[in-house]
Amino acid sequence: MIYEDLIYLWLAFVIYEFFPAVSFKISPVFLLSLFFLKELTFISLLLIVRKKFYQLNLSILLEKIFIALVFFLFVLDLSFFNLKTYLDKIYFSSLIGILWFLHYMFLVKFLLLRFTFNYLKILLGIILPVLLLVIFQDIFNIFNLSFQGDIILFLILVILFSPFLMIKIWPVKSLDDLTLREIIFNFLEKNRVKINEIYILGNLGKKFYTAGIIGFLPPCKYLFFSNPLLDILSPEEILGVVAHEVGHLKKRHNFWLLLLLLNLPLFLLTITILIFLIVYYFYPDLIKSIEERKSLPLSGEIILGTGLIVLAFIYIRYIFSFFLRQFEREADFYSAIILKSSQPIISALFKIGKITGQLYKKSWHHYGIFERIEFLNKVLTEKEFLEKNKKRFLKLRIFLLIWIILNLMIILGTLYMENIIKELKWLFSCVI
């Protein structure tokens, strides 16, 4: 669920950045009335559905329907209700727009899914790195303090130190089971993993079975569990979960996933350049006529913006999620290797699957629980399977690096084509 919420926020950012600002000639009073009616209708619908249908155990389906509705309303706000036009006049970044999207998410989480205020803290902690990055840039822009490479510096600082602030925001407390603390810290020390503290997530309003390690630097690196997860697992099974998280750390999955997220704008720019070059080759007069106007017509902006949003969705849903699944599989693989047994993690996954009813359901970002169990059953029992997957995970990284380098080569290659880059200049200002 945390992964999905982060992806929703990333898509909202892309939508805000690339959806063109449009303006309709409608009475401001009438428009404002419709705007408040829309808000009231959405809240009322959430309350009605919560009361009438929630008991039918359709929460997962309802959540997907309402998340789709959230994105529809967000686009409606930016376009029909002129929200983007208005925000662009009073503020120069996407910060307020993202916060506006969040208000829809909060309403769905609290009114429909019955999460507590603590989940708001979780969401705020998750988006904190992005918010800090935008805020730092905004402050420097306001005071004209920008310098070459400032975005890289901000990114490094945010990545390194935001986990400390996240833990301060999250509803957590230190693990007070001294025996379990000793078992976990001894295991981490044995595997040369240093963390600052072990935390337990507070009550979120519904049972939430998760664990993770956040942070890059040992002083700002933390292991956390949700309380319901600890309630159902034995110490051996908990070590299976910890071994899985150690697998993520040892294989630098946080670094590779960060590369994938940062590659999204690069990917969008690459596709835009390729499309432009194709159109430029077959219809040069069309490009020249648009370039003379120094801007795209509104219909062109809408097509371009919609196309980039669709591409962003495809990237996250199929490309990013593909690598996410592979990294989860590699962490499972690594947990079995370092424990010299697949049973602890298999037993933990089976319990989680049974109690949540998700045992045989597919997952687009983690593989289904039963799929993971089937994979783990083969790790230490089939030598050929073991060696095959070691090579596969190595090829995965090589493929990812080649793909990112290819994106860079296309963009840098275009920069050396002076006649093309001259006409692309106005397009870059629309895309970036």
C-alpha cells in the first residue's frame, strides 16, 4: 500500500507538470459554486459508500474505483476549474498542486478506508523528500540564489537526511521487547548491517502488515515493523523478514530504485525527442510553422500533455514495477541464502497471506505471495535454479544501466544537432 501511495503521488506530480493550463469563459461565481458542489458531492459519496457497502468486503475494489475518481477530479480541477491557471499565477512550482491532490487521498483514506490520523503522518513522511526538494528549490528561486548543480546538491542532502525527519513524523515507538531487540541486532551485526534503531508503527486504524529499512547513512538508517506483523510472527519468522530487508540493503535496491525514479523525466524527454525527430523528418513544414508561433496550439498542448501522462503511467505501471518485482524477488532470494533456509520467510509470507486473504492474489509490484513462496521453495533445493538466478539478477542491472545510458545518448546526441536543437528549444521549455 505504501508503494502504491508513493506511485500515485508521483503520477499526480507528472500530471500537474505536463497538463496544460487552460481557461474556460465561465462566470467565476458559477464556477466557484460548481467547485464547492463537486467537493461536497465527493465527500458525501465517500460517506454513503462507506456506510452502505463497506461491510460487503469490497474495500480493495472500492479503493481502486475511488483512486481512479481522484485522478479524474484532479484533472478536472486543473482544467475545467482553472486551478492550474490560478496556481501558476500565485505560485511558481507544483507544491500547492501536489498538496491539493493529497487532500483527495486523505479523504479516501480516512472516510472510506477508515485509516486514523496516523496514516496521514505516514503519507507525509513518504512524500517528505519530494516536498523538501521542491521547497529548497522554491526558496532559492525566491531569493535568486540558484547556482550550477544546485538541484544535485539538494537531491543528495534530501536523500541522506530525510529519513531522520521521516521517523520524527511517523507514529513510531522503539521496540521494547528486549529479547527480540537482541536477536535482531545480533543478526544485523553478524551480517554487517548498521542501523540506528528499531521502531514499531503505531495504530493506523486497520491492520497493516509491513516492515522495511529506510535510510542510506547508518546514523539515519532505521528498521521498522507494523505492530500487527509482530503479533502474528515467531522470532524465527521475524528474522526471515529482517533477512529480506537486509537483502534489499546488500543489493543496493534503494539506489537502483532511485535511479529508476529519476529516469522517468529522462524517459519522457527521450520519447518526446524521438517523436519530434520523426515528425520533423516527415513533416518539416509543420514543425517550422509551429516554431514560428513559439508555442503549441491548445489542442497540441493537450495532446502532448495527455501523451506524456499516459507514458508516465506506462513507465510506472510496467517498467518501474517490473524492476520492483525483480528486486523483491532478489531480496527473497538473498534472505534464503543468508539464513541457509527458505522456511522462515516462507512461513512468514504464508501467515500474512492467510490472515489478509491475499495468499493467491497477484501483485503488480511484489509478485503474489504464493508466487513468492513457490520461488523460495526452489532456491536451496535446485542448484541449477540457484546459479541461474544469480546470473539473472546480474543481467538485470546491466540491462538497467544500458537502458539509462541509451536515454542519455539520445538526448546528448540531439544536443549536437544544432538545427534541430534550435527548433526544439521552445518544445523543451514545455516539457521540462
